[in-house]
Amino acid sequence: METFEYKNIVIEMPNSAQAEAYRKLELNIRINRIDDPYKVIQITSATPEDGKTTTAINLASVYAEKGKKVIILDLDLRRPKIHRAFNKINDRGFYDFIVNDTAIEDLIIKDESNIDLLITGNRLSTPHIVLQSKKTNDLIKKLKNMYDYVIVDSPPILTVIDALIISNIVDGIIYVVAYNKTKKEQSKLALEQLKEHNAHIIGAVLSNIDVKKNSTYYDYNYYRDDE
């Protein structure tokens, strides 16, 4: 059973270097495409526990802090985490939209953080097939019309094919690499797979840096794909 704590640093430690790094991440994403901003942003990584969910939560928090209407869509259908991060019961969500035709509006959770959530609900037996469906694509389009920003938490790339499928229905991807954890070979392989699927990589985030030991770094540093 997972016991990892997903910290909302932007809310819990708003004046910290780590929170400021997330704000810089948002700024870099915005500057990357000023005239046609990314609205649906997928967060993924090569392997589990690289920091993608924490990045998704804190990026969404920056948008909420700026007064933007933002939702986190949990499409890590095999190992969902967003409900745990926000202390929600995962009894209704994406599953109900797909299987029971429940209206999206009835499934969205309004969190006190001013971040809306659409969690997974019950497990689907064939998530890779569902993610390729017109219904999933229609969901993304509707959320894009309803919100300023849609942050999509997706599975790691090297674990299942789901993240690569999702990459085709989002505006861009933030690729998370954990400092001193993600193996170089795995990071490069996952990046190659994204490129093979014509994924639009906005840039990358370097996570898991110990600020006390590396005073010249923030916990989350951003660099563009062309770097």
C-alpha cells in the first residue's frame, strides 16, 4: 500500500523556493506559446514515483492562485493518485462518465483549494482501449471549453502504453525526471517513445532535488525540450 505524501507546496509553503519554482514553471509554459496557450497539459514521467503527480498538483495550484479556472483530470486509470492527494473518496469519476453516461458536471469535485477534480472512480478493465475512444476525446474537448486549464495526470511512459495514447489528445506535455533517481537510459527511452508518437513536449521538470544540499537549485527546475 502506498504511503507517499503528495505535497501541495504552493499552498502549504507559498513563500518557499520550491513554490516559486512552480510559479516559474507556469511562466515558462506561458511564454513558450504566448499567442496560442497550452490549455490541456499532460504531466508524465519515465517511471513511477518520479514526481509527476506532485508536479500536476502544484502546477494546478499556481493556476488557481492566479485566479484561473483549473481542473485536474486523473487519467492514471491503473494506479490513480489524485483522490489520495486531495483526501477524496474515489467512488465516482471517469468510470461513471464512460460506463454509465453520467454527466461530467455531476462528477466534478470542487475542492477548497479552488482546484476542481475529475478522479477515476472504479477501475476499468481495458483502460488503453477506453483512452482511445471518441468518448474520451469528447471529454477532453468539453473540459477544454469549461476551464482555462486542464492538467492531466497520466501513468509513467515505460509502465503502460496509456501515457502515449493520452499524448495524442492533449496540447502539450511536461516531462518529469527525478534527480538521482530516474535512470538516464530510462529517461532517454521514454523521451524517444514520446517523440515517436509525435507528442508535443513543452519541456521538462527536474524533481527530487534536496534544496539544503543543492542551494543553487530549486526542487523543481524547468528546461525546454530543445535544451
